[in-house]
Amino acid sequence: MLLQARDIGVHFATPRGLLRAVAGVSLEIDAGETLGLVGESGCGKSTLGRAIMRLVPIAEGELLLEGQYITRLEGTALKQVRPKVQMVFQDPVSSLNPRRRVGSLVGQPLSVAGWSRRDIADRVAELLAQVSLPKDAADRYPHEFSGGQRQRIGIARALALSPKLVICDEPVSALDVSVRAQVVNLLKDIQDRLGVGYLFISHDLSVVENVADRLMVMYLGRVVEQGRAADVLARPAHPYTHALLSAAPVANPALARTRQRVVLQGELPSPVSPPSGCAFRTRCPFAEARCAAEAPLLRPATADGQQVACHFDFSERFAAQATGVPA
Amino acid sequence: MAVATPGLFRRFARNRAALLGLIILIAVIALALAAPTLYPRNPLRIVGPAELWPLQDPRFPLGTDSIGRNIAAIIAHGARATLLIGLFASLTATLIGVTIGATAAWFGGWVDELLMRLTEMFQVVPGLVFVLTIVSILGGTVQNITIAVGVVSWTGIARLTRAEFLTLRDREFVQACRAMGMPDWRIVLAEVLPNALPPVIVLSSLAVASAILFESAVSFLGLGDPQVASWGRLVGEGRTLIRSSWYISAVPGVAIMLMVLALNLIGDGLNDALNPKLRNR
Amino acid sequence: MAGLDVRGLSVSLFTRGGVLPALSEVSLSVQPGRTLALVGESGCGKSMTALAIMRLLPEPPARIIAGQVMLGDTDLAALPERRMLGVRGKAVSMIFQDPMSSLNPVVTVGDQIMEVLRRHEGLTGRAARMRAAELLALVGISDAEARLDEYPHRLSGGMCQRVMIAIAIACRPAVLVADEPTTALDVTVQAQILELLKRLQAETGMALLLITHDLGVVAEMADEVAVMYAGRVVEQGPVDAIFAAPLHPYTRGLLGATPSGGTAGRHTRLADIPGSVPSLAELPAGCAFAPRCPLAFAACAAQPPLATLAPNHLAACFAAQGMPADAAAGA
């Protein structure tokens, strides 16, 4: 197993109290595998990604990278692990230092790792070729490139030290549709060639379903459902997953007119004072008294590994709706 | 990594007023450099009759003062003191201000609290009073004035640096540097600082102007170094004869005014040239 | 109620570097009760079109150099600014992408709504307040009366967008221009806002010009679609025809690059369009899409006209015009 996270909790002190941005999240990612992580803004998905990067302090739980505990590594020990986990950021503008040339940006991880100038130049040329950027890109500044090309620069930088795991934090959300597909395809090609594992964070289900082997859905810092991507998308077991799928607009006018939509009422409650019991109950169309009293645990929903955190079993009902056939 | 980017001068020169400021500054620098050649002898020595008006005697194009010293020589040599004090006081202020502002923003928490309260303490004391106090305790040498002016001028720079650092600190490229294991000091010096500097440079160029005014004020009050020719001192010495020979105060006064104006114009020009939002207009 | 009819609208940017064609001969029309979706990627001119219609172009550098914006019998493009003030927010309203920054943070929600009512309807005091509360209730904000005294920062993004919509429809406009109204919102909230816009349109019969880059939103909302590329409308037609039988290679590329709910799996490759959107300063001569187009041939060095190729279905592409529409659809 490449990465294992057990019961990860990330807390932030805010003026209004302790914010449990991530609570009790466990996950596993294998080499060459993509775990999709979806949820709306404020659900803790980016914080989880940054916790795995060890960019925010982990309050609870354990992180294992290739069997090694990295939860509490510091200093040199942490520095030695860092190259194995790298990140592709959301914003192609702010993730690149505007005052550095592309060659210097892509070579930065190498220079931090103590490579010689000559080796860096060779490796940078190789990396630029890998992400299909022209050779002369190295001597230019980021602002001379379009959004999609800048994201390629960010990907080249993440790949510099041959990481085992790449955290992709909304890597295509800021890009135009036509360019989005280019970058998604590039990420897939790289995975096929290098066998890296991806944690692919996105709010956009349509992108995730195109890249993910497995899928995890988060709501208010907790995992509400996970399983094989195809299973979760075809047979969602949690009302929230079902609502997300239903809310995502489909690029098919005929289907859009006929399908049944669940439009969730209300908005995300404050994560500082989450509802008692099941955090989703305030917006859940099926909530009952039990949901306020008792927090549901993640339990197996089907035989093939799909798990859900809900007291009730909705998979049959949702599966019927997902195919467009009224239940 | 240089702060200057290609085309910086071209963008600067698009602002005509800034170009004029730069020309005045270069002229003053040239005058300061040429002073030992033009007037090799001590400028504070008596060379002719007192209160000779400008252009009256070709040997003294700017006239002589109340005791017969050559005003042109004092202006030329004074330019050296003025420029040196302005430059080094501004450098001192920038060094202190950037260090304190950057430290406060980067570490945050109680460090930020402490440093910002310290900054406020310096801000509430009127600058001139502070400078005069230091100078009257330590003596009015050029070094002391420079340091005193530097110590009172850093607060604005510290606040600006802190604000810039706060916005840059959370940019994703800083996180990317962390993720690759770059040590904090390198992130601060090589990544964040060059991005934070452009507006700070503008403020520093304005600090040179205010340092010159401070120096003039100190010298005007007669607390400066009596062995050093200074514009402010000449203004002060001429004030008793302001009814009859007003030119004694007016000539160095105009020099100070032009110099400060030039530096402000340059500051404005730099602001336009370094501001990326205006770059494509 | 009158619809909106844009005819041959051209806007240029007068910059230091030269005159750039931001919009070239854009013609659109939206009938009352209908929705026209204006689709395209960043920099294609869709927001510029909205601003030109509202006469909110940043002048300088932008200026309308040709064309009309007809609202009934009035040409908005030719109205003096003083008279435009009476039209904007009354007959034609607009909502923006970022609801948080579209509201004034130091003025209460109620005062911002009442300002419009006072200006255009002459309502003041008690009457204005009652109408404002009514509007908030209409856009689905519960406890409307109390919400009037809230400041925008107390509201979530979705709530702010509802308030923006309340302000926009306060004077029952004939036309609502919505510029990426849900781009900054989460999907579940996006669904709420789209539903709200549909409901309001059904109730008031206003014409909706919906600007978006999201083909999913288009499929959900639009009756007609206009696809823009590099400042021109390259394809225009009924929504079903655009999705089922797109004529322009750019539209086909966009559709191919959009993962289409449910069917695509892990191992399907998304079709991508090579290259990126050209900047206005370096537009190629002739068809601007030609350098990225798989079908480009010699003729594309000239600008293809927007021609009707199927009922109500127009495309500006020599390749599409050269072959029958159903052949293009099969490709």
C-alpha cells in the first residue's frame, strides 16, 4: 500500500471555537491508482490533502507512506520523505512565483534536494518534454503562458523528484473546458507511464468520474460514502451523494428535461458548530429522529467494498432514479 | 533574482514627470561628485566680501553669505552630505522596516502582536522630536543624524512589508515551496521578498526625501555638524538677514525643494512602473 | 413585453498596442419567456456582450463601434447615458458572477433593494420596505422581513446571489442578463439558483440571456444557444440541435471535452481541442478557430459568414457549409 491514513483529524482554533475541518478520515491509495475526493467547498477535502502533504498539523490519527509512519516526522526526516508526495495546485496563477523563469520553477525541487546545476538543466528539459511544453519555455516567465500551459508547468514541478503520490487539488477547476480535457488526459498519461498514485480532489463530479478508480465523498469534514467510482456513481447509497449527482447539470438537454432532480434545500451548516448526530440531517430529505440522536458510522453498503455513513439503506431506490427510470 | 524586469526603465520613462525627477537627481549627484574638483578648498572658509548678491561677481555665481563664504561651494559640498544622509537613512529605515514587517507577518501570533505594538510606539512619537532628542544626546555628527533619521522612518515601511507578506504568505507558490521541503529562510528571502519589494522600494525612495527634510531641519536648528557644509544649515544661518539678503536662505531652500520634489516624482514613477496592474495600459 | 434583439454589435478596445476587435458583428435575439444561453471560454467575448448590452463597457478602452441593441423600439446602444440610467435596472437588469463582491458590504440588504425601488418605482418608506420583503420571499429567502436589516457578509454566497436576483427583478425587467450566475457557487446551491431563475421566468415572462461556460447549465436552462469564439458568434440554434447535431467544429470540440454524466468511465479518454484560446492581439486572419481546427482547409484563411444550415440553426464554418448538416452531425 502506497499511502494509508487512519482516523485523520485536523483541527483549527478559530475565534468562534474549535473547527474540526477533518474528522476521523481513513483512506488508502495504491501505486498507479486514483482516489477521487469530492465534496462542496468547506467539506474539508483540501485540508485533508494538505494534511497528507504535512502542510497543516495533524491533530489525530496516523499517516503511513510505504509502511513508514510520517505523521509526526520533522526536520531532516520530513525533508527526506517530502519528495515522495507532491502536489498540483488549483490556481495556475498564484501557484507559480511570477518572478522566476519556468526553468527555475520546475528545477526548484531539484535545487532544494541539492542537485547540481547541470543535472537540473537536463532533468528540466526532460520534464518539460513530458508535459508537452516547448524547450524554450524554460527561459520564459509564467505570465507568458496560458492557464493550461501554466498548469502543465505546475505538473512538471510536481513530477521533478519522481514522487510516488501526487495530490491534485482541483487541478482543472480554473481552466477552460477545452483545456481541461487536455490537462486531465495529461495526468492520466503520466499515471500510465510512471505509475504514480493520485489523490484527485475536485468539486466537479464529471471530472472525477473520468479519472477516479475509487471515490470518496466528504461532507462537513467526514466521509459519508466511498467505494469503487463506478459503483458509487451508478448506485449511490448516501442521500448526499445522490443529491450531488442529481444537482450536477448534465450536458444533455433531453435528459435534463426528463430526469428527476433532488434539489437540496439550505446550505452547508457552520463547521464550528455542526448539527448533532448525522451532520447532513439538516438538509437531508429523509432525516428522522434517529439521525439527530446518533451519528452514523461508515458501514459496508454492498458486498464489493462500497461503504456508507447512513442509518438507512437507499441504494435500491437511488439506483432506480439514477438511470432516469422513475422509482 | 533581480527586482528589475525588462522594460522597467521604458515604463518608468513613460511618466514625463518621473523622468524630470530623475534628471534633477542625476544633476545633483553630478554636482556632489564634482564638488571636490570645482571647489577643492574647504567650502566653509571665508573667500570674499559678505552679502554679495548672486551674479554680482562672476567668482561667486550664487553670491556670498553673511560672513563672505561662497554659497555655490556650500551648495555643491552640501549636496554630498544631503545625498549621503538621505540615502543611508533610507537604507537604514528599509532594512529595519523590512526585517520587522517580514518577521511579524511570517511568524504571526504573539511575534506579530509584539512587533506591531513596537511599531505603533515609534509611530506615536513625533519624528522630529525623536531625531532632535537622539542628536542632542549623541551629538550632531553626520552618522548620528543618519541613524536617528533611519530609526524614526522605518514604521511605514514595516507596515507595508507586513501587509505584502500577509497576502503573499498564503499564495499557493509558497505552499509549493514548503511541499518541496524548502527551508523557511529560503522561502522568505528568495521567494516572498522579491515579490514584496516593489511597493517597498517606492516607499523607500520617498523616505530619502523625508530624510533630507529631517537633516535640513536638524541643521536649520543648528544641531548639525558645524564642520560639514549643509543646505539646511545655510537656510538657518540666512534667516537673520531674510529682509535684506533673502537669497542666502532662498538658494539652499530652492535646492532642498527641488531635491525633495525630484525624489517624490521618482517615487511616483517607480510606483507606476512597478505596479503590474498598470503595466499594459 | 419586449424581447431583446442585438444586431451586428461590434466593440473595439482602443489600447496603446492598437485597436483590438473584442466583438465582431454579434447578432442575438431573445424572446419574452425564453432563455438564450451564450456559451464560450474565457476571452471569447461573452461577458463583453453582456456589458455592451447594459452599456457598462469599461470606456476607455472599450467602445461600441457598430450595431444596435434593440429593446422593443428603443436602440440602447444609441441612448444617451442619462436616459440609459432609467433603463438599466428597470427594463434590463443584470446579475454577476461573484455575488459577494456585487453587493455593497456596508449597506444593509434591505437598503440595497429599496434603493432600486426608490429610483425606478418611486416607492419610499413603508411601501418600499414591504415590497423589498416581498421580493426576498419571492427569491426564496425565509424570514424575509428580518433579513432586510442584515449586512451582506452575514449571508452565504448562495444567499447573496438570491439578493442580487431580488434586486435585478425588483422592477419586473423585460430582459435579465445573467453573467455566469452560478460559477462561484457549489453544485447543490447552483441547482437551487437555476431552479429559482426558471421559476421567476415562468412567473414574469422575462427574457433571460444566460452567459455560461458550462454546457451542463446550458442543457438544463436554454431554449436557444449561441456559441462564441474570439469575439464572434460561430454557431447559433435551438438547444436540442446544438447538442444533438452541432455544426461548428468548435462546438463539437467543446461537447467532446465535456464529460457527459453517467456514461464516461475511468478509461475513456476525453476528446480535447489542441492549443488554447488566442488572445485578441494575435487573432489569425480569417476563421479564428482554424489553427486549432481538425477540419481546417485553404478556404479558412477567409472569414466564414454565419449561414443558416438547418431550420433556425446557423454556423460560421466553411467545412460545415460545404457538407450537409446531417453528415456533420455524424462526425
